Amino acid sequence: MQLRDDQIERYSRQLILPKVGGKGQRKLLAAKVLVIGAGGLGSPCALYLAAAGVGRIGIVDSDRVELNNLQRQILHSTTTVGRSKVESARLRMNDLNGDVEVVPYEIRLTSENILNLIKDYDLVIDGSDNFPTRYLVNDACVMTSKPLFHGGILKFDGQVMTILPAEGPCYRCLFPAPPPPGSVPSCQQAGILGAVAGVIGTMQANEVIKYIMGIGNLLVGRIMIFDALNSSFRQVKIPRNADCPVCGDRPTITELIDYELFCSIAEGTQ
């Protein structure tokens, strides 16, 4: 694939990087990425992936844009309040970069549709804000050996973790089971500083770009934790759990289920 003149101009600032060049840019243009959620995390993540020239970006969300989203969900605007988030996202991403094929999925993610959804993509980005979706996405990616890029935010804090099945721990190695209903507040209940979503979503995009181009060190076996109030980052090593119920030596979870009954919260995005 030869880069067009306009593509050379558009991506010139990353093309001159010694670890990128034309080879790395062609990898980005050929990549197929699925973003779960067009909210606080999915917005900055998807925007930076579109700007970088990722060729196909699928985006999954069943919600519509609300005014209270705009404090952090930068894919959307006042003019798209009331529209579906995936359509709002498509318009914004294509306005930024017409090279990118944006595939909207205005659906609710379930155990019945997730495998068919992720099979056409190279990797999955989890931008959800609830435990039913988070565990469903983790389990589906582990079972299909699909790379997963996790992010989580609440109040003034955030975390990022890259999951490469069979190469490192999964989300369940850290948190084996969903928490009891009501034990962990949602962003709607506890609040979220908009810039925290920007930091974490951008870090997810950075991990994805490195993975696609095969450069740098990924957050595999490590979780990066961000404290906005102290402007600090710290890394915690996460070993693979041999007794993990989904990626362990003798997995006990071998089929996908929906976790709403356990967590009692509806699917949404941050």
C-alpha cells in the first residue's frame, strides 16, 4: 500500500518518527479496531485513533447523547444532543479524518452478539462504565484470544491495563468476580472529572497504537493507576492467576453469560 500525497502530509509528524515511518503508518491504515462505548473513555480514544489513521474503527453504544455527557464525552456536541451516540461519533470522526471507515453499532452488547461482533476486528477497546459489560468483554476476548485494552475511571482516578490472552493476566486475574450490587458507585452516582476520562482514554489509544505498530512496552502484566488530585501515576504488577476462572490452567467459565443479574446495573458508557 502506497501512501497518497495527502496522507503523507496528514501523518507527516508521526511518519518522521524513527519507530513509525511508512511501514508503521501502513499498519495503522490496515488495522481494524472495535471500541466498546462512545462515552468518556471511548471519545478521546476513538478520536486519537482516527487522527492517527487507523483504517477501520467500529464503535458500539446503544445510548443517545445527553447534555450531561458533554462535560467529558468529546466525540459529541450540543448540536448532536438527542442523536444516537454512534452516529454522533461517526460524524465527528469522519469530520476529523475521512480516511477512516467508521462502523456504528447502535446495539446493546450481550452474550449472544458479542462473539459475532468482535470476530471481524483485530482488537477490542473497553470503554464501558459497568461491571456486566466489563466482565463480558474480558471473557469473550480471552475465549477468542483477542487483544483487549481496558480502561476505568471514577471521581479523580483512572486505570489502564492491556490484556493479551495467553501472554499475560486478564481482568479476572485481578478481579475474579463482579462486586456485589451497590458496593461500587457508578460515575453517575459518584461523579467524574472530565479531564480524567481524557487522560485514560488517550492512554488506551497510545497502547493500541503501540500494539498495532509493534513498538514500545505494553501494559501487559501491569496496571497503570492515575491519581488526578496528586498528578501522579503508579504501576502495579499483576501476575497471571493460575486459578483464574477464565484464563487459568483449569478454567471454570467456558461459556459467556450476561452479568446484569449479578450487578443490577444497566449497560452504559462513562
